[in-house]
Amino acid sequence: MAAPADADSGSSDKALIILQSLLCLLRDKNVLSRADIEELRDLVQSRAASRSKDLPCCTESANAAAVEMRDLGDYIGRRYGGKHRRTQ
């Protein structure tokens, strides 16, 4: 019988795969632009950096999410291209 921590890890891996696939599909269908992905990446990074109490997870998980989002943004940028977000 698997330990509860293993079950949590498996379900979080499944959720991550589903969300990554969803973001790629939305980008593929031009529902999300590359700029939208960059904005989402920055939002995740800023929330992880702030370590605010409104995050439902620990700091390590928030930092891991920021790294995953950065990697996914890089992948989507290479795969689908598109215009970067304009800097103000």
C-alpha cells in the first residue's frame, strides 16, 4: 500500500500534466498568446517570491511552481512562437 505522501505526489503529477497540456492546447488554438503565458509566468514568480499567507502551499512548492512555469513558458515560446509581451 502506498504512503499518503506518494499518493499526493502522484495526484500532483497528474494535475501538472493536465494543466501543462491545457496551456499548450490553449496556445495552439490561439486562445492564449505568448504574452499571456509570460504574464502568467510573472504572476506565479511574484506570488512565490512574496511568500504571502494567501498561498495554500509551502514555500518550496511555490518556488517549484515558479520554476515549472518558467520552463513551460520557454517550451511554449519555442514550440509556438508569437509576440512577446510589450514592456512598459
